[in-house]
Amino acid sequence: MLLTVRLCILAALTGCTLCAQVATAGKITGTVTDASGAVIPGAKITVESSALMAARNATSQSDGNFEIDLLPIGTYQVSVAANGFKTFLQKDVVLEAGFTATVNARMEVGTMSQSVEVTGAPVVDVQTVPASTTFNTALLQNLPSGRDPWSTVEQAPGITSSTFDVAGNQSYQQSYMQVHGSMPAEETYSWNGLRLNWPGNNGGYTSFYVNHDALQEFQVVSDQAPAEVGVGGIYMNMVTKSGSNQIHGLLAGYYLTSAFQAQENLPTYNGQAVQAGSPFVMERDTTGSLGFPVIKDRWWLFDSFRMYDIREDILSVHRQNGQPVNDSNHQWNNDMRSDWQLNSKNRLGFVWLYNEENRYFRRDTAYTFVTDQASWRQIEPAYILEGLWTSQITNSLVLDVRIGYMHQIFPLSYQPSVPATAINQVDLTLSTETGAAPYADSNLAYHTRGSATATYYKAGFFGAHDVKFGYEQGSAT
């Protein structure tokens, strides 16, 4: 059993360089000034977005600075209003996970009923060092990959993998990754900001095979990790999609057969071709998702379903008739998210992720030839439950609370066609395994974790201060 407790307190002065933040949300900050450059305290800042059910507000402080933290991923409109000035408006402010957008409002004399819209202004993150790689929805859908975490993470700078994925041929079995001299499998799998690794082995693996199309963003941190990350190596933060006020969805299918492959270029030994590799017999990936409002601006739902099948020939292992053995794998996911806006200050979220990773002929790797009957049948269910609460207590104080639970059963069972009287037979000379699987087993694993984080922004003593403090505790068996 593994128990972890972490308490972190972070404080920074506005203008200082901060390390990149592992987050499921972004931040908008800036300064309100008049045409002469003098600061304007007390201005009302309002941010609106299709990612929000209710607008978020802040007030510029004595130095003219403002900050609105814990904003969901999306595209925002920022408006600034102050007595005696025209309303400032800037649209198309895009936030990614951990991104800080700076929007400086230069106000013009006039009335608040008049507005000045800023277009084409670049919005860049000038407060964080880019030590993470973020795959947004467009990149996840368009970059060539195996549609799994491992082949996606491989595209981040400096990361190496224990396997070489071709069109998803390794997607049914997770690989371990390394970066900057980290230990093998020194990896953290985080869903919506909560670390929920499988507790077995060295703790660097996951129990959950991801639905690629249920992700809004996939953030990879491999360097300069903040205090929220309690381990080294590679940190993967997967942010799930949510509903919105508009109905939106996705329906897609991918199909591959051996006819789409080039002829294998086999290695040779003494002039003879050596049968090696695992070419596709068939790969089929179907997915559908739908997000919609139940009550506009109050209650959103999102659901995503994926079914993924892959069959390969293992050329190095043959049956008695000379044909290569077949490796058949099946994965399916159902992912749901519900978001409620309780009032203008409080938002709740509930996430349920379900996955089955089924390997119908999992072979013992200790022997060169393992018959179908001597392989294991692995029907592996797993699910993740999460509760999320964001509360804007004041214009300067925001609270974020998250709890999560991961549950998995890892079974290795006998093949259904094998009689109960069959025994496992091993020939060490020929390196063969026949008869029945060596044993049957079933292991239960779970991981619970909770975190609470508060951010406070205040101008005053020696400048403007951005303070963040939090507590996290987890238990895994």
C-alpha cells in the first residue's frame, strides 16, 4: 500500500519568471491604464467564453493589475469597464492548460456605453518558461500517431520510448518512456490534474487505456516541473472534454488491412529470410462523441464511446501447419462528464471513465513458441471516477478541489476451450509451451487521491503578489 501526502505553498511577485504550471485550466492577467499610462484601480474586468456557464469577474487593484485564474480551456472575450472611459474589448483570447494570457487594457476617455475593440493583438504567455508540450484537440486529431498516449508523448522533445510504434501496432501494450536520464517507467499519468497511476511494479504505469477522442488537451511536462508534481521523469496530464451551450460531436472510423501494407523487408541469415515482425491482419477503430446542454448555462453533458480492434501475425512463432500465430486485442471505452453551474461563483463537475483492455491470447514471453491453448485470456476492466469543484470565493481568491478513484481488475485466465484437466507443459530444449496456461490469477488494484488548491492575488506590500497553496493526499494498493 502506498500513501502520499504533499503540502505546497508558492508565492511570486508579478513580473517574475515562473515555472510552467501543471494545470487543467488557464489564467488571464493584465494591467488597466489610461492613455497616459497611469494605472486605473477599481476597473471591472469580465471574461466570457463558450467554455464557461457564467461569466467570471475581477477588479483591478491599486496598481491597476488584475488576475482571473482557473479558467477552463477555451477561447475568451475580455471586457474592461471604468467610469469615465470607453469599454475595452478584446476577443479571441485562447487559453490552454497552464497558459497565462496577458491582456493589457489601455482605456480611452468616453462613456461605458461606448466600446473600443482590440483586434489582431498577439496574446502570449510572458510569465512562464515553456517547459511543457501541449497537444490540443487539433494536434491530437491531425498529428500521425497510434492514437494512444505513448506514441503521442514520443513526439515531445527529448522523450524516448522502449518500443517503436507503426500505425498503432504497439497501442495495446504500454511502453515505458525516459527523458533527460530518468529511470525507465518514471512516468505519471494524471487525469484532470489528479495522479492516478497503477500501484504495481515500480508505480510508473497506468491501469487505464485512454480514449483518444475524449481528450480536450494532453499536456506533457518533462522539465522544470512545478511543486504540484511530486515525482521526476515524465508527467502526462490528460484533460477530458466537456459539454457546452452548443451541441457538438464527432463520428469517425479508421480501418486497415494487410492490403494497405508494403511487403515486409525481412532480415536474412546465411542467405535465408528470417521470419520476424508483427504485420497487421486488421485494425479497426470506431469512435463517437456528443456534447450538449441539458439546461443552458447551468448543466452540460458529454459522452464519448470508442471501440478498437487490432489483430497481428507474429511471424517468428508458427503453428504446426506453418502459419504464424495470431495476436488479437480489443479495447473499448465509454467516457462521461457532467458539469453543473450551481451559481455565479461555484461550478461542479463529475467524470466517469470506463475502459476494457482485452488481450485474447497473451503469451508467456519466456518461451519462443506458445500455443493458443497455453496462452492467457486477459479481460481487463478499469474505471476512473472524479469529482471537481471550482469556487470563486472573492474576486482575488479562487478555490479548486478535486477527488478521484481508479479501480482495476487484472485477470489472467485459462482459455475457454481448454479442459479443466489440461496441464501446462514446457519443453526447455525446444523452448515451447503447450497444454494450458501456467496459472490463472486475478489482481485488484485501486488508487484514491484528493487535492485542494487556493490561489490568491493581491496588490500592496512591495508590489503585486500571486500566492498559491495546496494540499494533496493519495492512497494506492
